[in-house]
Amino acid sequence: QVVQSGGGLMQPGGSLTLSCAASGFTVSNNYMGWVRQAPGKGLEWVSVIYSGGDTYYTDSVQGRFTVSRDNSRNTVYLQMNNLRVEDTAFYFCARGSQLGGWFDYWGQGSLVTVSS
Amino acid sequence: EVVLTQSPATLSLSPGERATLSCRASQSVGKYLAWYQQKPGQAPRLLVFDASNRAYGIPPRFSGRGSGTDFTLTISSLEPEDFAVYYCQQRTNWRITFGQGTLVDIK
């Protein structure tokens, strides 16, 4: 199970951190991803953190967003800095399968609204 | 970056009919393609991985096939709960991309 927290209304240029707490599995044994969905739009991959600690980002958030994990809390985080209006979306945390490149368990989503 | 193009954008069908959804990749992804179902207000749900393997608990009316650049998700006989948006997804090295989605709605 993956339970998300965080989200809310932020002004452009602001910062926000989303959390993704896992139960029933160990986040450090899997890769964990963040996927967002702007209202009424499709899915967009945002970031991923692999079991070895490597992190990757889509181009539009590179340098502004940071994915990390706390193994002691079995939790993954997405720190979002210098937020833009176009970052407004539902953000989903998802577990990557150990067997391949798909996401098998998803969090419930967190709404991030960036507006002045 | 691998671009996934789904067609059609919308598929209007009646319960009991067969749905055929397409996903085309801009370059070969081998068999490494997944399909998800998303209903309004919900997170996506994994249906198929590695092009043709149903995820746990997914009914057999859902089937996937394809390899390389052309993939298909078929719903053999639509149930009322199948009307939703469907996305394909691939991972090449570390980069992940999704198709733009196909809405299956009630005719």
C-alpha cells in the first residue's frame, strides 16, 4: 500500500514537499516513481528513484524537483521548488515492479495547485 | 525519448462489444510496454505488463499483444465498469513515457 500526503495551494516560486509512505514492502528494494496529471489531461512521468539511489527527472522539472527517500520511515519524498503555474496537477506516487518497467501499486494522488 | 501514440482518442461502444485500442511507439521498445486503466477521481490501475501479461486480478477479457512498435489492448466484451481511460506506458533505460490515452465511453 502506498499512502500520499502533502499537496495544497502554492504561489508561483514557492516550495512544497510531497510524501509517499509505503507499507507491505520496502521502498529501498524497489524503484519508486512520481507521475502527475494536470486537470483533464493525461499522465506525465515526473521522476524516479531507483533502489541503488539513482534519480532521474523529466526535463521540465530537472533542477527544480528532487526525489529522495528515508529508509527508516519507508517513505519517498518529492521536493518541489520554484513552482510554476504549469506544475498544477495531481501527483501520484507509484511503486515500480522489481521485474520490469511498469508501476504496480499507486498512491491515491495529491493535488498541487500553483496560482497567484 | 520514445513517443507513444494511442488511437483512437475516443472509442464509443456499447456494453458487450469488443474494444480494440492501439499504441504505437516511435522506436522499438521490444516487449516492454504496459497498459493502465484510469477511472475519474482514481489512480491508474495496472492491467497488462510486458505487452501481453495480465496483472494480478485482471479479468481475462483484457488481453494485450504486440512487440517492437505496435501494440494492442483488447477488451473482448465490455462490462459497465470498463468504461474508462486507458494509457500505455514504456520505460527505456531510465526514461518513462505514457501515451496520451484512449477514452472508452458508452455509446
